[in-house]
Amino acid sequence: MFFYLAKAYAFIYFVVQKWFGINLRGLGFALRLVRADRVISVMGIKMFFNHKVAASYARPIIGGWNEPETHALLNYVLSGLPGSVEFVDVGANVGEMVLDVSQYKNVARIVAFEPIAECAHAITKSLKINGLSKHAVVEKLVGEEHGWVSFSSYEKNSGGSSVFSESSLKSDSKVLMTKLDDAAIGIYEHLVLLIDVEGFEPSVMRGGGGFLKRSSR
């Protein structure tokens, strides 16, 4: 029941936003009331709905993408690339970009980096449901160093997470951080790199200087 109530409210929310420019309150709360996983359809693609990170499915619950502008940009880029393409998504969340990009015939491999366990789990489930195998889901944070770092993911919003120093937070969890320089990527003719990490982008770039130089040749 809560799933359909959340779906109805999401529909109302985005209609009001589109026509009146008003953001209603309570959409995240409505989504978090959903207490069961299920498979949903988004733009003709099957997607695993993980209720533990339900706030990530604001538009997908009504069949749309959260970031349609980014999808349009990727369509423009990927449609113009001949030969094999590797798509790397840093901060993949629940995998909406991964699933969309999977439809392109020239995309030979996809690597998704996502440090939040439940989000990474959702991506893996969605890939399995769609029978997609040329993908790697890496449950690590991407930054400028290696090793365990303090990391806090907010239950109310899995897209709003933070990295902390060892002394700044007592109750946070730890995740493994890796660097783009040392990742097994950049092995195909073309590479498309998408980074969406809530303000942590400079650290990702500092850890990928060598990789970016190699890829730009």
C-alpha cells in the first residue's frame, strides 16, 4: 500500500513542480514509508527498487530518471562515438546512469563506483534482472588516497554523504577508498567518465591525474 501512496505523491509532486515551480514537502518521507523491495520499470528498463535507499527513487518510482538532463548529455556524447566505449560512473547511487548507458551498442564495458552498500546492492540486482554481465560494481569510495576512511551516509538521503577525518566524527562507518590512477579502467578505444560525488569531485580528480593524462592521449 505504501508503495502506491508514495508513487501517487511523487506524481503529484513533479506535476506541481513542472507547472507551478513549487517543490512540495514530504516526498522523501513518503518514499521512506515503503517497506518492501520490488522491480519497477523506468523508461522501459527494469530497475530494482531497494526500499532501504528509497529516497533515491523519486522520479524512477513514476517511470522517469532523476536527472534527465544528464541522460540527454550522455546520449549526445555516446551517439557520436564510433568504436568501443567504456563508461565509468563515479558515485553511481542506485545505477540509473548505468542502466541507461547499458542500452548503447557501442558501450563494451561499464564500471560503477559506489561506496554505499545498499546502493551498490541495488545496482547489482538491477544488472542481474536485466541480464547484463559486462559490468563491474565497485563498492569503494574514489578519492586521492588508498585505505579506509571515515564515511557517513545519511539514511534520509543516500545521495548526501560525507567523508570525514578520523577525529571529526565518532559514530561514522568506514569505507575503502581507491584512486582512479589505480583502477582497472581505460582499456577500450573511448572512455566516458561521469563523476557525481556531492562536492568531493576535486579529490577524485587529484587521485586520477595520471589516469586522465593516459586517457587523453
